[in-house]
Amino acid sequence: MAARKSTPPAEPDVEEDLLDDEEDAGEETPDTGPTAMKAAYAKALRRERADYLRYGRKERAADVAAELKRLGAPLERAVPAPNETA
């Protein structure tokens, strides 16, 4: 029995309007969707920033604050005020 030759599948036609012809502007847009990974990263950055401030490394703390700003995360977590008792 002789081996049968197969032909490769035909290439699909791509419509021109579906192609992305725009160039990337090179600017990053902040990710607005909350994720557990992003929250953990922000928490670690806040802890790192607090340690830099504790040891007087203001220039490094500013770098970490810039990264938090890029993430869109606040510098400090909002902590609710304790309830007042009479």
C-alpha cells in the first residue's frame, strides 16, 4: 500500500479592518482591575516604604511611593476610626 500525500491546510483570509495598524505610544496605562496579586504587591510596597522611612531613607521611600502611585494604590490603607464609647 502506498502512502498518501496530504496537502497543508489553506491559509485563512484576514480582513484588513481587523488588523491593528496603530503603533504603540509607549505609555503604560494603569491597570484598574483589582486582583489579589496587585493587593499583595501594594501591601508589600507599603511595608517596604514604612521601613525606609523608619531608617531615614527618604529617597528610597519616594521611589516606592512612585511605584504605588503607578499602581493606583493609596500610600496608606484607610483604617476606620475606633468607635467612641461614652
